[in-house]
Amino acid sequence: MTTKLLMGAALPLALAAPAFAQETATVGQDARTADAPAEGETPAASDIIVTGTIAFRNRTTDPNPVLSYDLDYFQRFEPVSVGEMLKRVPGVTFTSDVLEYDGVQFRGLPPGYTQVLINGRRAPGGEADRSFFVDRIPAELVERIEIVRSPRADQPSEGVAGTLNIVTKESTTFEGGFAKAAALINQDGELRPSFAGAYSGRLGERTSLWGALNYQERRNPKEKVSLRYDGLPEAGGGIDDPAFSNTELQDDTRDGSDLSGSAELRHEFAGGGFVRVQGFFVDTDREEFERSVTLDGADLDFDGVETQIEDIDQQTYTISGDAGVPLGGGLELGLAASWSGYREDTTATTFVGENEDDLDDLELDDEERLEIRDDEYGGTVSLAYALGSARVKAGIDLLRKDRDGLNDGDFLSGAFRVREDRYDPYVRFTFDPLPDLSVDAGLRYEITRRTVAGEDVGEVRYEAETLNPSLHLRFAPTVADQFRLSVARTVRRPGYDLVSPLEQEESPGDDDTTLGNPALRNERAWGVDAGYERRLGAGILGVNLFYRAVDDLIELVSLGENPENEDGQLFTPQNIGDGETWGVEVDVSVPLTFAGLPDTGIFANYTYLDSSVTDPFTEQDRRFNNQPHHIYNAGFIQTLRAADASFGATVSGRSDARESNFDEIVDLRYGADLEAFVEKRFGERFVLRFSVQDILRRSKREDFRTFDGDSLGEILANRAAGEIDEFEQERERAGPLYQVTMRAAF
């Protein structure tokens, strides 16, 4: 790899033409499911919406390891968003509030290590670490979820932990239409409606179309309790503990709506080849209201009230087109182009009060506004040549990214701009040396040109070139068994907040300041996956072992005393060293036909995780922050043919995790999550379904150990000695969420 840092240089254009090519081909383009309809057959809408058949994970023949789950696998539990779908697949967890599933932590790594694609193409998100909050994408528009554990050469290399590809419904998915009406009901009786409709049909013999709209409202009220102590409490703690300081009672309600839609028009040419245009959008309008009352001492004397109202307005847009053009003689030309945009306008207003008798008697304390404008223009040109069992594909992916941000607040102020141009040529070679052995080898050369600009700091330019090889072997000695081995190099680009040359006050501690570093290098990783799958009737059993060795890890380091506050430190992110993570993933989804129960299907997955990172402050070995050791999910579905009904349940959970900062240690625990459904089908076109989440009133528990001192050295010395300055216990619950849904096919 070669890396250059240029100050004040101009950024070259990615392309002279205004239309930019698409960054990547569809991830699942080589996927084939064993139970898919025969070529030329298109299922009716009623076969998709109203069915008594239990769906299991698909088995793909991709040369690289891909897990594929159709919507049927999730739909009976009526997930509202893609996040709720993902909590049932191997290796996926979230570090979110109860009943929130936003930033994907694949294999327990932070969300920035997981690449999120929509129809195989990047979609920019609003998060500073480049992650995409998947709870904004409604499940209603999704055809299937693909987990790409290791990328091919013609796929982008950003998924260090893995790649999530969200495939929306297409014009070839089915013929006909469906409609849905539903109501979400919280335990306090508040109701939020949702509606959806879609239609797929044909215009003539060779042109198909698809269109869908979805509107849903969501509300999540939570209750939080925090107990704070001056030092470590005695066993059990409580307000009678000598070290008890104060308690905070908080109501936190998130209430909003999502309007989304997708459309596709596809034409097949008589001589072979196709052209397709797709569109997708999500418009989110949400309000987050928090009220906190602080009670001081063991007598719980009123000490003040604070409310925060956050008004969030977010939009995601994607327009893309692609085409396959046969040139004869085994040659095929591939073309794609796309534009994706993200817009966010968020205002957070804080009020404080000191009137115990009137908690609404408040004064304005702070107001902060965030604006983000993010555009990505991408394109692909490729040429594939097939000869017998061998296939060669060469191409180039191009991307132009512009991200403008404005943060107007007390802790982070100023405007910034990030521009990235990427040129990624690749070559991929696939062949079958033996009837039961497939080999896929390739090289991807990723060239990045990044310019970061901020107020009063000018422009900083960064250049990097990385060669990312990949090799995938698939061995299928029988129709039921297949083995896979993959080796690939991946990258993770630094977050926008880390490369933006702005000062962020009160970060990471109250007296500290963090200064962005535009010169950060990309993190790079070598990864190995080794897996085995066996078909079990209509079901499947899979086992996969993985290992990732990550170079140039990014962590905050201290630059010395904070010039703005002598009690704090000045921090900046830097590439500090290496890390590694490894684990094993097991999943099974199978009917119990062998036990004489063909109408019973069971589902289960289990993931063991571990990692090793050198802490930049303590220089001790630790795990990646917030990575649990275990993630699990198990459930069943029972079909009652005589009653034309079904019911089922799933339980999921994860082990404890820890986050380590220089002056704080946070221990995180979640309770188990249980959900269930029951459905009744009426004829071939209607189904009524009742589902409930959080039956066990799942809790989120966090313990904060904070260390104090007049300097960084003193803080670290107190930490090493276990001298805790403040200990806080925070507990959060939400309660059951009920949903009633009626679906109709036509």
C-alpha cells in the first residue's frame, strides 16, 4: 500500500462526465436458491403474502460465503424494520436502547465495521462512523437479506466485519399486488398505524414493473433509573449505601413516522440482455423527548429537572440503473450508474427548571442544530468472458462522494466538507477444475483521494492505494454437503467526525477537547472464513469459523493538557496499532420431519466471539469495545393445517460486554428478548396476524466506573489502583409492544 498526505492540494474530478458509474454490481447476482421457482415461473402474490408453508434459510451456490434469508423467513413475526429482521441472523447484535435496532454490530464489532448496501449499492447514512441505521428501512419493502461474510473482487472491500445487502422487492418477485394495514400498540395503550401496498405486473411480453409505498408510525416509550455513588458502593448498593449520591428518573419517548417507497422498471431484449431502472426512498420524521428529574441524597430531595426535545428530519434517496449487453462470442458488457443522497436536519433543545411543584416551569438552556448533505455518484463498467466452465470478469467501480455538515452548538461548532473520489479497478477469475470444486480468485485495487475542509483550517488532502486480493474455494462432494474457504483483504475508512478538522468540546470527558485528524489512514484487515453447510430436507445446517487481523486501528490518544481547560486533556484520533478478532458461527433451520412433525420448523443460531486489542492508554490487552462473547437466537413455528393457522415464538440474547475509555469503564448487560405470533389465514388471499415483542420486559443495564485526576497520568494511576471517583448504575425498560396486522393479496 502507498499513502501520501498533501496539504492544500486541489482534488481531481472522478469523471469529466456528469453521470457517474455505479460502485458495485448487485451482491447477490450469483446467488441461486435450491427451492427457487423454475426459470420463467413467477409466483402469484398470494403465494408470498398468504401461505402456510414454513420458510427456512436459503442455500446459495455463491463461491464466497453468503447467507440469504427471504422475507418469508422473518415475516410472520411482523418485523417493522430491517433492524428487527437482522436480530434473528447469526452474528448480528445491537448496542441500542430496548426495542431499538439501529447500528448493526456484525460479529460484535462497532457499526462502522459493517458495510450496508441497498440492492448491492452503497447508500450514505447520517452516522459519523459511516454506518447506516437499518431501523429506518421498513421490512415491508425487502425481498431478502444477504449476509456477505467475505467479498469477491467485484464487490466493495469495506466490510471488515461483513457486508449486509438489503435486496428490495423486484418486478420479477411475483405478479399481482398486496395491501397491508396494521396497528402498533404500546403497553400504555397508545396506538400507531401503518399501511402498505404494492403491485407487480407486466407491460407487454418483455417489460415488467414494480411499485410499492409504505407508511408507518412508531412509538417507543422507555423508563430509565440511574443511581450514582461517590465511589464504589457496597454489595447491592441502594439509597441507604454510605456512598450514595443521587438518583435520576428519566422518561424517554421516541415517536415518529416513516414514509418509504420503491419502484423498478425492467426490460428484457429479444436477443438477450436487459436494462433496468430502480428507485428507493425513505423519509423519517421523529421526535425524541427526554425528561430527567434528579433527586439528591438518601432523602431524595428534589434537585432539578431537565428536558430535551430532539426534532429529527432525515431523508434517503437512491436512483440507479444497470444493463447487461451480450456482445457475442461469450462476451458480456455490464453497465451501471447511480445517485444516492442523504439529508438530515436535526434540532436539539434543552430546558432546565428548579420548580418541584411545576415540572413544566422551564427555561431554555441550550440549542444545537445539525445539518448534513451527503451525495454519492457511482458507476460500474465491466466486461465478462465465459468459455466452458471458466469465466473472467474485469471492470472498474467509480465513486464521487460529497458530504457537507454544519453543527451549531456549544460543544461542536463549525462547518466542514468531506470529498472522496474512488477508482477501483478489479479482475475476477472463476473456474471449476473439478465437477465438485469451484475456485474464485481476484484482485481489487482501491484508489482513494480524500479532501477535508473546515473553517479556519483550509484543506487537507489524503491519498491511499490498496491492493485487495481475494480467493474463494467451494467444494460440494454431494448434493447435500458443501465446504467453503475464503481469504480476502478488506478496508475500513475513518469516520467523518474523526477526519473533520473541528474541535469537539467535552469529549471524551467533561473537561476534554477532541480535535479531528484529516491525516488518518484507512484501517486494513486480512480475513479468513472456513465453513460447512449440510442440507437437511427443506432446511439447512451451517458452521463457519472466521478470523480478522486488523492493521492501523484508530483510537483516541492524548496530545497533552487541554489549552482551553487546564483540568482536561486535548485528544486526537490516530492509527495506533493492530488488533484481531475471531469466532465461530452456527445456524440451523429445519423442519422436524424426521421426528414425524413436518408442520413444525425450528430455527437457532449461536455465535462465539473473541478479540484482542492493545488499549492505547493502559497498554493492556482487551477486547473490541462492546463486543459480547456470545450471541444466540432460537425459535419455532407450528402450522395447524386443520385450522389454517400458525403460531410461533423466538428468544434471543447476548452475553455481557465492556467498553473501555481512558477515564471510564462501562459494563453492559441485556436481558433475554422473547416474542411470539399467532396467525389465521382466510382462503387464499387474506391473513390476520397478532404479534408481540418484549414479552419478558427486557432490561438494559449499564454500570459506569469513572476515574478522576488532575492529569492524564493521575487518572490512569487511579484507574490502575481501582480508585473509583464515581459509580453509576443505569437501568432501562420499555415493556411489551403489540401488533395487529391484516394482509390481502390480489
